[in-house]
Amino acid sequence: MTDKEIYELLLSEETLDNIELTDDDGKIFELEQLGIIPLHGVVYAIMNLVKIEGVEVKEEDQGLVMLELDYDEESDEYFVSTIEDDDLFDEVLSEFEKLPESKK
């Protein structure tokens, strides 16, 4: 999936389909959508890792993945990146946990 496809899928209110990301080594990860958090002028997607290379991840190996979704109007480019900063990850997760269950 392209960054634009991921961006549009995650921000669509009509679908909660899983997405696939490919890392720099070509490894494919399937992620389940858990929620979207706008914070500091940026949109973050909270995801759960469900498959690696088509193989279901064991429950004890599952973990949250956070994606930053950004769009640059000037260049008409979409950007999707994982959050590596622990403090930012914790801040966004804290905001996510404040949401009522029906919004997640």
C-alpha cells in the first residue's frame, strides 16, 4: 500500500479494514485499526500488530504500533511513519485511553 492509500483508509469513517505495511527489508506486517487521535496538529493511528508475513502473531507477541499520518498540501504528498519517540508514544496512548469505548 502507498502512503496515500494508508492515509485515506485510516481516516475513512466507512471502513476499519486492516492495513499492510512493508518495512525496508520487504517484510509485510498486517495491522488492525484501533483508533485515531489528533494531537498537536498531527493525526496518529493506533494499530495492533496481527500478522507478520501472513502468519498470525501470537497474543504474547502482539503489540501496539503507532503511525503518524501527515499530508503536505504544497507538494501534494502523503507521509505515513511509525512513532519511535517513547515520550510521544506515551502521550498519544494516554489520549487514546481517555476516549470512551464507543470512539475507539
